[in-house]
Amino acid sequence: MVEKVIPIRLDEGRGLTPSIPGQLVTPNALTKDTRGRPLRDLRISVTDRCNFRCTYCMPKEIFDKNYPYLSHNELLSFEEITRLTTIFASLGVEKIRLTGGEPLLRKNLEVLIEMLAKIRTTTDQALDLTLTTNGSILRKKAVALKAAGLQRLTISLDGLNDEIFKKMNDVDFPVTDVLDGIAAAQEAGFTNLKVNMVVKKGTNDQEIIGMAKHFKGSGVTLRFIEFMDVGSSNGWDMSQVLPSQEVANRINAIFPIEPIEANYPGEVAQRWRYVDGSGEIGFISSVTQTFCHECTRARISTDGQLYLCLFANEGFDFKTLLRSGRSDLEIANAIMSTWSGRNDHYSEIRGSNTVATSIRKVEMSYIGG
Ligand code: SAM
Ligand code: SF4
Ligand code: SF4
């Protein structure tokens, strides 16, 4: 039985107030946190709602009809998200991932994508604009997303066996509709698609080989994610984590694989490829092989709180700042000042510190995975 949790945003009020330094400087990409990490990626949660109830993310005992989802005026508007993203881009952010909840449930999301696609980085490039979805309404949306300027897509799928998949999404959603969403994305012209599979030992690990076989040679990169202790509601314990190394061993025994270089420093997934040349796979090993030392990511929650770590229990209230008449320069300086004080490295201390695993953490559907 999962323990009922009270959402952090309600019982603890607004987040921390970001401080605006007395002396303002021109926004630049040089700010590093206390561990020397620059700010390069931003994940934006565009809704805290979802049509799935994945047991590891939004278990239905907690995310039921009484759950206090945010109301529309509590969400950042498209204009506010665009303004904030423009400021983040002036500070060196190059990559944006839209997430949630289920981002495709946010009405007219393609309008936001069109707005974000116009933003330029400090080196005058377009942002690397990407989105993670459960794929359930991708058939309906893929063409519009592509036309709006979305560059890349990641689709989550935890198995090919309907019974197992339905047990994980907990809303009886069939595998075929997600596969059809993936096909729709390909037809719309998306290349380099990624599929994320969260592996829960004893629940869907028997799907690993079938998934590898299905996507091998298809041009889609399958990535295995270790089940993480995000939030406080998913009843996580280490015995349900299948280490990536073991997933790799199982695949290697049937389809030989070898590691390859990361695309860029701070890349979350470790890249491997099939020795026979039939494509790539990836491993996101947040539990057993931590990557905090090169974590360059910040997150904006659905209601405009800036979180410096997926496992943070407090955010900084940038929504209030955005709505208080402050200038872009002041907000940029507040972000630089907040980032320069960042010391988060939760995954590194999780193993050695039992206190770390018992702190209350914010739900992933609210700050975005
Ligand atoms: N609804 C979209 C989806 O499922 O793709 C986007 C949001 S979801 C929170 C983002 C990603 O986080 C998904 O790939 C999901 O599988 C992953 N995720 C959620 N809870 C997780 C957990 N406890 N451990 C590992 N990954 C998790
Ligand atoms: Fe929804 Fe994605 Fe969470 Fe599943 S992982 S409940 S699809 S937000
Ligand atoms: Fe980054 Fe926090 Fe994850 Fe470490 S635990 S990689 S600091 S988000």
C-alpha cells in the first residue's frame, strides 16, 4: 500500500524567493554552481496532469480525483514560458525539453513550440527543442509538432506485452496505440526518435530482450532507465532496481553491444551500439552510476518554480518574480545568483546517506522528468 502524500506545493506555500543582486551584470553563459557546473539544459513541465497512472510516477491511489492539480491561472502562460526561456538562453542554455505530466495534454502546445523555436542561444543558434511524451495522442499531434519546429521526440514505452504495459500505465492503455504514435512521428518526419523504458525488476524486466529486438535496426534508439526514487509516492525501494549493467549483460548475451563516446559532456544516457551495426541503445543509470558531477540541468515546474535538482524539495519562485514587473535583466541576475549557489548532488549521496532517501521530494509529474 502506498502512503498518501500531501503535495509539497500546498502545505509549504510558495517556493523560496530568488534574490536579485544589488549590482546587476550583463547576462552571460559563464555562471557556474558551487561544484563548477555550468547551466546548459532546461526542462519545462507544461502540465501536472496525465492520462496515464504509471505506478512508478503517478500511482492512482494518490493521483485520484481528489488530487489538487493546479488550476489554469496557476500555470505559467505560453508568454511567460517564452520570456523565461529567452532569459535562460541568454545565460547559456542550449537545450530545452518540454515535459510534464503529459505535455501533449496542454492545449495548443504547438503554439508554444512555435514561440520557443524563434529563440536564439548565445552563439546565435536555434535551441535544441525536444519533448518527452507517453505517445498516447501522438498520432493526432505529430504533424503539428513537426511543423511548429519541434526538433526531437522521446516516447516512453515500458514493454511490448499488453498485459505488462497495462499493469504499468494502470489505465488499460494498449501497446499498439503507442507504437502507432511512434509510426506517426516517423511519418511526420521526426528522425532520431528515442524510446524510454523504465525497468522495474520483477515487473517488466522480462520485456528487455523483446524491446531490444523490436527496435534494433529501426532507427529508433531504445534507452533503459533505472527505476528511480523520485517523489514520495511511488513506493520505491532498491530491490526493484535492475542495474543498467545487468540490462546490458542480458542484451549483450543475445545481441553483442559495445560502449561508444558521449555526444557531449553531461549527456544523461550512456551510449552503446550493436556490434553488427544495427544501431544504438542507451542506459540511464541514475541509481547505480550517478552523473551529478556533470549535471547542467535546471527544471521549471508547471507553476514556475525553478528546481535545481530532480530530487530537490524546494524550488525558487520565479513565477512571482515574472509577475511582479521585474525586468529581464533583474530576472537573469536572479537566475545567475540562484545557480551560483547550487550544490545539489543527490544521486551521489543517495547510496551512502540513508537520510537522503528519506527526505520529502517533489513529484516528478510536477517538475518534469
Ligand atoms: N508523460 C511523459 C512521459 O511519460 O514520457 C513525460 C513525463 S515523464 C515524468 C518523463 C519520463 O520520466 C518518462 O520517460 C518516465 O518513464 C520517466 N519516469 C517517471 N517516473 C520515473 C521513475 N520513478 N523512475 C525512472 N523514470 C521515471
Ligand atoms: Fe504520466 Fe509520464 Fe508519469 Fe507515466 S511517466 S504517469 S505517462 S507523466
Ligand atoms: Fe542532477 Fe540532481 Fe540528478 Fe544529480 S540527482 S544528476 S544533481 S538532477
